[in-house]
Amino acid sequence: MPPLKATKKPPSQFGLGYWMERTLEECDRAEKDFAADPVHDLRVALRRCRSMADGMMAIDADPGWKQMKKAGKRLFGSLGELRDAQVMEGWVVRVGTPDDPVARTLLQFLGDRETQLKLVAAEALQAFDRKQWKRWCASLPRRAARIRPGSLIFKHLALERWMEGRELHSAALRSRSQLALHRLRIGLKRFRYIVENFLPEQHEKWIADLKELQDVLGEVHDLDVLWATALQINAFPDADARTRWHKRIVEERAQRIDRYRNKAVGRTSLWQVWRAELPQGEQIESAALSRLKLWASFLDPDFKHSLHIARLATQLYDRLPVPKMQNNGSVREQRAILQVAAWMHDVGRSKKEKNHHKASFRLAGKLSAPLGWSAQDLRMAGVVARYHRGALPRAGQKTLAGLSGEERRVVSRLAGILRLANAFDADRQGRMRRLEVHESNGTVVVGAQGYSARDRLAETIAGARHLLETVYRRPILVKPLTARNRGTARR
């Protein structure tokens, strides 16, 4: 009997809601007798849900994703050893013969182990909270539906998984060790899950090759586990039997590694084919910005306001001069850092209103930097968001620890810009749509369309100018934007 084969799967386009409902159905099938096919199908459904949660967690900070993934992991893990035992039984029959004493010993051991593991799986399934799973069935698919499958954001996620997998591929080819090949299998699996769950067009073209490579690496792993199990239980009656089995397992293993190399090595390898359809060059940075923007939109209860602040802040940034004591190239893409800080400056409101600027900083600190951004860039954005209100940045604060003197000057400038931009929409009415800047007799003049000195908002704006005035060491004057001073700003 050959190793157990995967049953045919429904197409991935059914989405998260389908697979979460399918998980509950497969629980009912599996608990009858924990036969091989129902156990496999339940693990497939759980793996689909967990892999989608893993992808969404990089974009959406809702705790439900982590909780669902954790709940699925407990049940998935309890079924893993049972599935391994059932798969190994198939390998024993394939490698050995009916009258082989080694095969009989292994089958007896695996049969007894399968019986024990079914009891463990039954306990885990009994502990699985199906009512909570049903609640997630109602809430999480709605959140996932906010992102269109096949979007640049998901291609960016796939590229991150591709890079991780490609690095593991290189390490495995160098050593060919069991551990390196096992890690490569997991890396390839993570890449495949992003593709099959979120990139339907690429999935249709790549699924056959992805499945073949994952299968051959999985079979290498199965053979390694089979050999380790045979050694562990001392299944060999003599040296000849041990040599015969070792030779057969090594041959089977080598055949599969060669199959992997034939498809995955060289200029026309599958790794290169996959890379060609994933983001390149400027697309990587654009996708990283889109991911950060989407992450903020999931948390911010009034993201329309934050988008408006980002527009005002970048208008100020583009028109304000660079302070003489600051090197404009000292921090990569300061404009992008300011834009991201504006998007995330109010995400802390999802936790609490009081001191929400501090909560925004903490949430940003938990976020992993997407490909195309460094951890330091993301930290800078979080620090700028922290100082959009409240205390001014100053030496000795923990928030600024680890930043160089130049980076602290950049933070002060960007935070000053963000403070002023935020003040222009303090009433959240979106009345001030356009800002212009010019210099006059040592004063920085900001012209604001819709501004009135008699408006109550003028007092808030006056207070928000202070940090920027300390950065430029000169007064900042805010005036209504008229046709006349628009011309002055252009000149």
C-alpha cells in the first residue's frame, strides 16, 4: 500500500468563511473513528484557516486572528502525530514486504501507537470550543473581505514568504541535512499557503509545481521519521536487515531530493518563475506603504480624519524648508515616515481615548516592519505619531532611547509638522483642504485655505505651532490662504 494521498480539495476561491464552516463539518466526520481520510481533511481545513489568519495578522491587528489561530493550532497539533503514524504505516508497506520481520514489528508498533493517539485526538476534539469557532465564523470573514484577493498587498506578503523560503532553499542545498530540508519544507509550505489563499491567479498557474515540490520534501521528511522510528524501537533483528532497510530508505530519499533539485535549481528554476510575478523595485516600497496604511485603517475609528491629516502634513513637508542644522538625507524617506506617522497617529483610539497617542506608539511598536521598510524606519514613524500631541520630545525620555542626535532632530521636525497639521483639523470637519508656505522677513508664513483668526480653531492652531517654531528657531504665522498669498507662495 503506498503512502496516504491527499484527497481532492475544493478550490481556494471559497475563502475563509467556507473553510471555517468546513472545519466544523470535518470535526463531526473525524470524531466517529478518526480514520485516515477524515483526519487528513480536518487538518487541511484547519491549516487553511490558520494560514489565512497568519496572513491577515500581518495586516489586521484584531486579536481574533491570533485567538483563532491558537485554537486551531491546539487541535491541529493533536492530530499531527496521529496523521504521521497513519502515513508511516503506508511507507512501511511500501519499503518492506509482507513477510519482512522489520515491517511486521513496525506495523505492530504503529498500530498500537495509532490506537493511543486516537484517544489523545478525541480528548483534543472534545476540548475544541465549537461555539467560539462559530462566532469567529461570523466576524473574521467580514474583516478578511475588506481586502481584495490578488491585490498588491497579498503579492507583497507572498514575496516576504518567497524570500524566506529561498534562503532556506539555499541552506538546504548546501547541507542536505534532515533539519535543513525540514525547514525548507515548512518555508515552502508557508509560501504556498499565501499563494493558494490570497492569489487566485498565481495559484491556478503554480499549484501543480508547488504541490509537487511540497510533496517530495514531505516524503523526504516521512522517510527520515520512519528511519528514526525503526531505530528507536530497535525493529531490526540483525545487521543485514538494518543495512537493507537503510539502503532502501536512502535510495528513496535521494530520488526525491533529485526531483526537487531538477525543478528548483538553475536559472529557469521554479523559484525564479515565481519571483518574476511578484513585486519588483518601486512596487515593493509602494506595497509596504499600502500595508501600513491598511493596518492603520483597521484600527483607527476615524481613519478619514487621519487621511486628511496625512495630506495636510505632506503639503507642509513639501513646502517647508529643511533646517540648516539637519541633513535631509540622514533618514531614509522622511516624507514616507511622516505619512505613515499621520496614518497611525490615532490608532490608539481603538484602545482608549485618554493618552491615545501613547497607545498609538505601543501598537506601532508591536508591528513587524514590512519588506521594504527597516525596523528603525517603522520605529521613527511610531515616535513621530507619539508626539503629535502631549509632551514635547526632549532628552531623557524613554521613547527617544536608542535614537541618534540626528534622528531626534528629524523626529522633532516631523512631529512638529504633524502637530500643526493635526491642529488644522482638530474639529474633524475637514474644512481646511490646502496649505501653502512662504518666508517673509524671517517669518515662516503658512497660508491655510478656510482658516479664520476669529475661529475657535485658531487658538488650537496657535498652540500647535510651538514645536515647529523651536525647530526652525523663528516664528510661524498662520494666515487665510487668498489668491494674493498663493502667488507669493508660488514665487
